[in-house]
Amino acid sequence: MPKIQITSPKLRQPNGVFSHATAIEATGRFVFISGMTSRRPDGSIAGIGDITEQTKQVCENLKAAVEAAGGTMDDICRVDVYVRNMEHFDAIHKVRAQYFKAPLPASTMVEINKMTSPDYLIEINAIAVLPTK
């Protein structure tokens, strides 16, 4: 059940770690991953004030969730990214490039004012499609 990265010459090419669209056959198991923050398993917040460290922890948390469902980061086909400062775009995508490989997931990133903790700089939720076993 390969994931396919969709691009169009009629659209500006992505300047981050994402695709215009992602296609996948609709067989398998859908996994909807709740918004992951930079909380460590012990409840502490990683990288307070540091977008790179927070993004790494968020990606590790996404990885843990998809692996608990029986998948890998390669099974993630969509992410929604919520940030406190859009100027962190490049730093966030530098980290994302360590976790997401082609074909890249579709993605939306928006800047928001508040999160559930004032120490959070980023939150990401995801949708994965796992192959039927």
C-alpha cells in the first residue's frame, strides 16, 4: 500500500518538508494521532523556549504513537502543525526533515495565540494509514 506524493507544475513547489497532496489506497487501518506537544513521558516539557528541542520531542511523541499502533513515520500521510511563531518555520522544517522522508505527508501549518500550556511553542497532530496485516 504505497503512499504517493502528489505535485503539480501548476502550484508553487513546497518550501518545507511536505507535499501538495498525498495519495494512498484506502485499504488498511487509519490511525488518527491526537495533537502531540513537547511533553516527555515523565510529564516535563522539553525545550522550554527552544523550538528545535520542542519540535524534536513532538516528532518523537508522534513516532511513539504511530509505533504503538503498529506503524512507522512513513505511514503518516497528513500532519497539522500549530505554532506560536511562524518565524520558526525554517527551524521546524529542519527537524521535520529528520523524521519525514519522501513521499512526504500533506501538511498545514498555522500560527495560533494560545496552547494548553504557555510553555508550548508547537503542537502536531497526524493521520497515518497502516497496511493491513
